[in-house]
Amino acid sequence: MIPCALYYFFMAFIDTVDIPMYLDAAEYWLDKTGVDTRAYILSMFSVAVKAAIAISTAVIGVILNLIRYTPGMALDAKGASALCWATALGPPVGYLLPIVLLLIHGVSDKRMEEIIKSNAVNFGAAGDEV
């Protein structure tokens, strides 16, 4: 129960931060280049989710192959343990990636606030005619 609660806690945290991260990237790009890609960048969230699903299914297939799983067989303790660890460690590894990106991107929250205000003045809000 505790691992599941932690999983959902961190999943909710990251899922709450994902969309603003995409929007900040688009605002930063608009400030840097003058090209408004805000709507396009926000649409990429679903692409990232679909890519993650595709990658995770391929990884699970590789893990099943590594433990020599065949349909209908009963896993021994070692195989069951390997499968449990692989499936349990997948989501945390995936959720660590945005945290790493937040640490290395080099743009502070204060700077992003300035960029967003500047873009609103210079280019209007997302969806406005430029």
C-alpha cells in the first residue's frame, strides 16, 4: 500500500508540473526566436506519453525475454522477483527525467516570469493574432 501511495503522490506531482514545463519551453523559445510555437509544444505532451508507453512495452518485452518467460509458464522465485523489480522501477526512472531536466535547464522561475510578461506585451497571449 505504501509504495502505491508514493507512486500516485509522485505521479500527481509530475503530471501537474509537465504541462507548465512544456509551456515554459514554448515561452522561452518565443522570447529567444520570436517564433510562437506555444500551441504546438503543448500538443507534444500527448506524443511524449505515447512514446513512453511504446518504450515501456518494448522494455517489458526485453525483460520477459531476459527471464526466459513463455506464455503459460509459472515463474520461479528469481524470475518473479526480476519481473517485479523491473516493473516497479520503470515508473520512478521515467518520473526522474523531468526532475533532472528541471535541474539542468538553467532558467530560473523569476526569469521565466519575466519572459512570460515580455511575451504577453510583445506577442500577446497564446492564440492571439501576432
